[in-house]
Amino acid sequence: MFEKVVFSDIEKALVDFLSAKLASMSESAIVVTKIPDPRPMRTVRVARDDRKARLDVEDREGRRGVRLILDRPRVVFECTDDAGGAAELAAKVRSTINAAAPGYIGTVWCDYVEDAGEENDTDPVTAAPRYTIVTDLIVRGKVLA
């Protein structure tokens, strides 16, 4: 019989983690999963996006199986700032996330962060300056009793 493994809500964990870390840097940006209306001037939106194919050895060779207690969320961070500081905000977010592993992101143990890159990606609807960061995390689940 296989163990039942549950994985934490990585978006919520990252929102709480980044909010605390950015606040400790006296950063005024809010960290959210959904942009509120009206949209704040300076925000970081966190979204899990596993739709893009991974090209790692576990997926290529079929080594990821039901006994695996690891999750590989791909996370996108959209950093916007109407005053033009989106690149600086993205740099803070990127360095904070890259320094998180190995270690806890809230209550979630993160073994590894793979930085997949950053892009200057102006918001097409609002024309707000935006930088997008993509990362792949390796996080651990918990075995249900």
C-alpha cells in the first residue's frame, strides 16, 4: 500500500513568506495571488503555473512516481510598480526566493530553487511596468497518518 502524501498550498506559503521578508526590508509592495481592484501601485503577484513542460531527468526518464514525496511547483512572480521601480522590486523578490533554499518557506520545506529567468514584461492592459520571474521549486510534502 502506498503512503498518502499531501502538499501545502505553495502560493499561500510564498505570499506569507515574501510579505514578511519584503516588510523586513521596509518594502511597501503588497504580495497577492489575485490583483485587487483598484490595483495597488506596487505589487507582487504569485501564481503557480505547471502548464509549461519541464525538461528534467526525472520527467524524461519516468523516475517520478507515486512514492515520491517531492513536489516541483513552477511559480511565476509578476512584479509591478507604476512609479517605474518594477526591476528593483523584481531584484528583491528574485534574491529572496533564490536564498530560501534549502530552508523553510513558512511551514514548507524547500530543498532547491531553480531560477528559470526574468523578463521585462510590460502589462498589456494597464501599460504598468512589470517584470516576471519564473522559478521551479523542489518542496517536500507530508505523509498523512
